[in-house]
Amino acid sequence: MSSKPEAGQPGTDDKHARIQEQQRQEAGLNDDGAGPKEVFAHPDAKGSGKQQIGEGSYEATRDYQENIKNYLDKADVQADAKAAKPDSPQQERELQQAEGEGLSHSKSPGK
């Protein structure tokens, strides 16, 4: 049911790979996307000396805001937006269906 373009079509694989790589770098993920590059040990862990940085920490918020600012300063946002657009009306319908499915699982009201 996917309308994914076939490998080798001009520009399709390249633009998606470029966007995914940029998102992985901004999120600080390993090349395999498996998780953060640096793992913080729990403060009780013997010999670590590092504190855990969890969801909602001020440091994480500052880092996120700094990364967003850097992205907006350096990236070609218009080109990224254009690359993220659906390639066909069928793909647009599939994305809308997927969004509806995701919103159906949300506790907050959708659009």
C-alpha cells in the first residue's frame, strides 16, 4: 500500500536520507538511531559521578532550544519543507490517514 518511490529515482532517496541524517544528528542519536550517543549514569551508579539527565530537565531544554536556533540559522528551511512534501496525491492521502490513526490514540482532542 506504500507509494514509496523505487530506489534510484532521481532525488527521492537522497532527500529522505539527507533529512533523516540531519534529524539523527540534531537528536544526538547514534548512526543506527538506537539512542543517545552519550549515556548518563544514575547518580547512585558506582564511580560514575554523572547525574542522570531526564525528561524535563533544564539542561535538556537549553540544549534543545540551542539546537533549534542553530538549525534555523544554518539550514535551508524552505528546501527542507519542500523535500518533506508528499511526492504524490496518493502519498498525501496515506500521510493523512497515518496522522488520523496517530491522533485516534491521543488523549488530547485532534484537529
